[in-house]
Amino acid sequence: MKIAIQGELGSFSHEAAEAMLPRAKVVTCARSLEVFDRVTRGSVDGAVIPIENSLAGSVAEHFDLLLGREVHIVREFRLRIVHNLIALPGTKVGDVRRVFSHPVALDQCRDLFAKNPKLEPQPFYDTAGSVKHVVAEALHDAAGIASRRASEVYGGKILKAGVEDDKKNFTRFFLIRRGKPLAVRGADKTSLAFKVKNIPGALFKALSVFALRDISLSKIESRPMRGRPWEYVFFVDLLRGDDEDARNALRHLGEVAELVKVLGIYPEA
């Protein structure tokens, strides 16, 4: 089985992929769009994508791609995120002036930069890729912020472990596959997207289809609709699988919403 991820080997997406599908061959991609393209073309069997971090929030691009592509969620996984300051072997903490990492990772380590003003955060395309870059280019004045696994893969040295601001730092990942959603065995969670008209009470009516059936929503957020300025799509997680109440709620939602797309019906992590 081939599974695509965005980023390098040793990234947090790679860790999540190994935890979810330990026997799968991981295919690395430079961009998220390439990940989704590979899935929709069928050149890989699926992909593992980060969708939400407990500190930094949602990965907006991945919500847009889930809505726009014929893929569906089959599983979710929550990974504890531990960030480490990793440098070229022989480098000391006092030597470091530049710190590379993905912007989301840098944002999760604000305290490190507040306590060490001499450190300049520099956005990079990937956490593990930042370590790969520092080691490959022999940068003695730089370090990357990444996982312990990244230091092992690329031969870096951990200067400081656990540099994230909050130790309760988790990222939620989805395993996605091509095609329309089918309820997975043991499914007790549903992710969907819907759009309503911009008229009074429209959102209330949409949400009432779940309230009337005692269906709990664990998440709701809006995203701009591409190509339609000032119109928005709501992304919702329901704590319910493929049962009669959920099916009736979705049918009812289809009567009051302009667009309804089920993104996946899967077991809650």
C-alpha cells in the first residue's frame, strides 16, 4: 500500500502515517495539492493529512481540498506533538541565530523566541525538511524545529527538547482515500460541509436538523467559498455515524441548504 504525505520523511505527517498504517510505503510530496492529486489519480492508495492542531487551529487548505476533490475520510488519528530544536552535530545553543521550521511549528514555539531574542524564526516548507536543510548545508549558525524522528533520519543533534509552548499540543490527522464516502465499520463520527443562503435564520434552520434529533456537534467553522466572494461553507463534525437519525438529519439538511457534502463517516479517535 502506498500512502502520500506532504513533507519529508521524519515529519509529523510521516509519524502519523507510520502509526496508522505501519506497513505502508510512504510517498513524500512537496505540496498539499500534489498529495490530493495523487489520491484522485489513483497513483497512491490514500494519504495522511493534518487537519487541525489544538493550538494553531485548522489547516485551511486541506478543508478547501476536501471540499473540492472526490476523496473521503476513512479514519482520524491524534498525534502528540513534541517540538525539538535540532542542529548540526557540534553546534552549541549559543551558536544558533536562525531557526527554520514550518510556520505552524514556529507559531507553537513563541516562548522559545520570546526568551531568546537573538533567535530569528525563519519559515520553511516542512519541519523535518528544516533539519534536512540545516544538516545538508552544514549551517553552524542555524537549527530546525522538528520531531525527534527527524533528528534520527537526517543526523541532527537535539539542542533542546520539548520547546513547544503547551505540552497538551496535539494534531489531528485524516486518512483519506479516493471516491465517495462509505460508512466505515464502527463509525461514530461524521464530517460534512454545507452552504446556506445568506438570509435571516438560514444557519439556525440548518443546525436545528441536528438539535431536533439530539445529534451533538463537536466542531463547526466557516471557510470562504472559492470563486464566490463573501459566501461561506460551514464544516461540521457530528458525533454520530451512519444511523437512521443521522441519515434523516442529512436529508433534512438537504432541504434547507444549497450544498451538502459528506466528507467521511469514520470511527472517532
